[in-house]
Amino acid sequence: MKHRADFVAASKALRQSAQSMLVQARNRHDENPARVGFTCSKKVGNAVARNRAKRRLRAAARSVFATHARAGFDYVLIGRHTETSERPFDQLVSDLRSAVNKLHQKADQ
């Protein structure tokens, strides 16, 4: 996702907190492929820290969303202050996988 309007729309939809990130999901109710956006505020740190956190989130998303993403959904991954950068990568992936599963359960209700 690249447009601010998409991020704003996702912020008003479902959200699930994990230890290393916050995941927001919005069902667009269409059959287009899933879209993913990443963001880190200045609370995460300087530009180097924010970019490192986003790189780690992108890598985790590649491994999780290959099998867990649903068509027609927008996902936004929001990095946290030190947890996103310092958490071991396998736990970061596990956090994302469990957050996405919980979001899908909420969406199905």
C-alpha cells in the first residue's frame, strides 16, 4: 500500500496487538490480492532504526503472508519502539502469524 487513504481506512478497521508490533486489517470485500503496508513512527527511533524495523517487518510479512493472507484484505504492520528491532526473528514471525490468525477470526464473526 502506498496511499495515505488506504492507511487511514485500515486504521479504522480491525486491529490486533502483538508484543513486537500492531497489525491492522481491513476487508475490502473484493477478490483482488491482499495488500500490505508498513509504518514506524518517530517513537521507534531515528531514520536508521525506523528503516531497520520496517525491513524486519517486510521480511516477516513475506514469510507469513505467503500462506496466511486473504484476498481482498489490506494489512498494516506498525513497528514498536524497541521490540520490533530487538525481538528474535522467529518470534517476530510467530507474533505476526498469531496476530493475523486472530484478525481473521474477528473478521469471520
